[in-house]
Amino acid sequence: MFAIFKREMRAHVKSLFFWAVGIFFLIFISFIKFESIATTPEASDAMVDMMPQIIQVMFGMAMPLYTPQGYFIMILLWIGLAVFLHAALLGASLISKEQQDKTADFLLVRPLRREKIVLAKALAGIAQVVMLNAVIWLAVQVSLLPALTGSSTVSAVIETGALALGSTIDLEQGIYLALAGLLLTQVIYLVLGMLGATASRSPRHTAAYAAIFVLLGYLLYSVVAASGEVDFLGVLTPFWYFFSQRVLTDGLSAAYLGLSAVIVIVGIYAACALYRRRDVV
Amino acid sequence: MNVLIQEIKQYRKGLLAWIVGLTLGAFMFMPFLPAFADNVSSMKEFLAGMGLSLTEAIGIDFEVFFGPLGYFNYIYSFIILAAGIQALALGLRIIALETRFKTADFLLTKPKSRSSIYLQKVAAGLISLLVTQAIVNLVCLISLKAFAVESFSLQNFLLLVSTLSFMQFFLYALGILVAALAPKLKQTIGVAIGITMLFYVLYVVANLTKEELYNWFTPFKYFEGNYILIHQAYDASFLALGVALTVVFLVAGLVVYRRRDVHSV
């Protein structure tokens, strides 16, 4: 089992490296210049204000961008979209690449139960999304947090942002919690990607299905966040579970923590069960 | 000719899915246009009550941003992001998939020069992209006509939608070069999403922070709708850079593809 884990880690090391460099770079350049945004509230904010609520939410611009909270929510939405796609595609490819590359029969004749194969792949996937999340965490450490303690202008806008959100928790703590929420959502999408790939018959299309699934989740999140009245629909989209705006306001929601645990455990179990009965050609 | 036909046949279903997705995406936002126009006119009245015009209040000539084309441009930037992913993935796909499906040696043993294969593949992709652009832009034009309260200039509309073509061709060429340089590439859509999102967020951040240096590294700046709205023209130096890079990528792709080592199965 450990051999499979190691193999999967090695097989994805290059792509993980590129994702990590890209994401680190993005977060770094986004936050390092934050002070210049805080000191000159953007003129095109007026444009954003005119937009209907749903579009503001889709672009992550429902909060004023010159506050650290609003800016963090926007950047984290984009980063989230990217890393969730990464997680779902990774999950799908962990399962389906064996058939696509015609290595499945080689793998399955090893003296190892199929459940263990799926489990080893899931662990390798989780290890990789954790690493990507660690990179995000590191990038936030070296770019956003120093910018927040910089000047008096910045501390004034922190107050403005906290008031606009009505937050009950400290900003720095909120940021850590939001990143933890991001990690949980990554794991959920990873597991769902694997589950989709074990359930789907054609290994060629699993990547496209996984991407479409994430995009649908994003659209549904926009509807839920924009309307403000159909929060219960949020259950259907992992984007919503630990949406950074909610995390910065109230912290991680216990109900969604429970739901995530259930999805991950049931998802891996179901993936094992489906893979055991799968006709692998 | 055979390679071209074969490529188009293979991409038919994917192309259809992309076109449906993109047109739905563009169409979805248009019904909000009247609400946007309402917000703008109440804002104008409010400012007029204080004896100000929109332009004076905001400082730059933003009048143009609040017309139908301003709204359209905002939405369209999103469509371009998605269409960019399509183009980049297609560029990767036409080169990388032969290796993945182990059909590369079958193709290369045919009595055809590699240049001819490369050119036919590139042409097949270009045709697919042109079809995408034509349909998406047509739907945009019709729905914009249907929902816009004020009239807008058709010439400016055409100038705006031409950014989609430049953008797609740029990313397509980049995808081809990347695939030619990375023979072991397996997943196309993930790479395409990663690179395109990187460019896009870089562009958004460059705009927000006003950091001039970032602009040189993102094609979303080379072919920028905002600039066209204000000046009714492209920024010549960025346009030249973008087009030049597109050509360089395509030629470099050909050079690499001609000489690269292809393993038999």
C-alpha cells in the first residue's frame, strides 16, 4: 500500500510543483501591494456598486475591496476556484489514469485488495492538497499578515471591514480559520472527484465532468450567497460550507464541519465499494 | 487535408459542449442589464441633485462604462476567461493527445511531412475557435440588442468582441508550444485552467494595485476591453506585443514539433 502511495506522490510531483509555484506567486503579488489599495479606495468601485447583487457575489466583490476583509474574500474566492478544480481533477485522474494509460491490469494483478489501492490513492491525494494548502498558508504569512500591521491607514480600514461584516472574531484568527475551511473543501472536492471517476464508465471524460461539477458548485454558491434567503440550498455546494465571508464573520460552522466529515468518510467508503465491483478494462 | 478533417471530427463533441456552455454563460447575465441601467440612472439623478455629473464625481470619463457596452464588457471579461481556458486546452490537446492515446507513431509513419501535419492540426484548431467566436458573439449581439435600453455603437461592440479572438489565438498558440515542449504532458484541462487563471488573477491584481510591471505578463492586458471602451482603439504597443508573441509561439511550436523525439508504443 505504501508503494502505491509513494508512486502516486512521485507521479504528481511535477504538476504539484507548478500549482504550488503559481498559487504562491498569485497570493504574494495580490497581498504584497495591499497598502496601495487601502490608501486609494478604487475609483471603479462605483462600477461594482452599480452591478446587480448576483454579479458582485460571483466576482467576489460584495464587500468593499479597500478593506482587508473584502479584498481577502475576493482573492480567496479566485484561489478557491483554482484549488478546488485542482483537487477535483486530481481525484478524478488518480482513479481514471490507470485505465487511460493502460496500466490498470498491471496494478490490479498485484497482491493487494482493491479497497487498499483506492485508500492509498486517497491518502496520496489528501497529502497533496494539504501541501498545496500549506503553500497558500505560507504565502499569506509572508504577504498579507505583514501588510496588515503596516500603517495607521490599514488599521483604520480593518475596523471599517470588521464593522461591515459584523464580525465577532479577530481578523488574523479569521484568516487562519478561512484557510482551514479552504483545506476541508479541497479534501471534499478531492473525494468527490475520486467518487465520480469510480462511478463513471468512461475514463476519458472524468476530468471534464469533475471540472463541470466544480463550476456548477460555484454557480450555485453565487445564487445562494446573492439571494441571502435560501441558505439551506448551500448544503448542495461545498463552496458555501466554509465561504470565507461567513468564516470571517462567525468562524467555522459546526454543522458544516460535521457534514464535511460525513461526506469525506462516506465518499471514500463508496469509492472503495464502487471500485471493488468495477469492470476494469 | 485528412489530418485536418480527422482533428475536427475528434473535437466535434467537445466543441459543441464548449459552445453551449459559453453561450449560456453569456446569455445568463444579460437579463440583469435593465436592473443595472436602473441603478445607474438613479445614481445620476442623485448626483444631479447635488449639481454634479457622473464624470465629475468619479474623476475619469466613466460615462462610457455605465452604458450597455460598459456592462457588456464587464460580463464579457468573464466569458473571455472561460473561452481562454478552452483555447489553451485545445492547443495542448491537438499535440499532446496523440502521445497519450499512443497514436503518435501511427500518424507519423504516414507519408506526410511533420510540418504538414502540424499545420493541418493548427488549422483544424483555428477553425474550431473561429466557429466558437462567431456563435458566442452572435448570441451576445442579439441578447444585448434585446435587453439594452439605450442604443450602443456597433463598431465599438465589434472592437470589443475582437478581444476574444486575439485572446483565444494567443492562448491557443501558447498551448501548442507548451505541449510541444512537454512531451509527457497528460492532463490538458488542468494545465489550461491553471495557466489561464494565473493570467487572469494577475490582470485583476495589476488593475487593483496599479502596478504597471505586472501588465507586461498577462495577455488579458494586451487585449483589454476597458482600454477599448475609453479610447475606442487598442493600445498599440500591447496589441503588437500580443500578436507578435502569438506568431512566435506558433513558429517555435513548429520548430520543436519537427525535431522532437516521438516514442513508439
